Amino acid sequence: MLKWTDIHDIAIELTDTHPDVDPQYVNFVDLRKWVLALEDFSDDPDRCGEKILEAIQMAWLEEQD
């Protein structure tokens, strides 16, 4: 099960789930929604803040490179 702290693993899942999306242009509202929708994700939605979403977005960008 993925938690908010599993930033790199979340980035890998997002790369697999949204292969045609450029993470640089994803807003945090959509990013949060997509993370919560991941099949393996199981954490409190309220434990997520802007810093976590920013870290996920950066990891996702690195994953695509």
C-alpha cells in the first residue's frame, strides 16, 4: 500500500497511469485527485499538503526523463 511518504513509488505509478501527461503542467488539485485514485494508494487524504504534492510532481518529472 502506498502512503503520501512513498513519493518515488507514487511517481512511478503516475507515470504508468498517465503516460501522455506532462507533470510540469498538472495542477495540485488534479495531482492530489490522481494520487488518491491510484489502486495501491491507502492513506488519509487530509495528510497531504502542498510540499508533498510538489515533491511528487518533481519525482514524476524525474521519472519521465
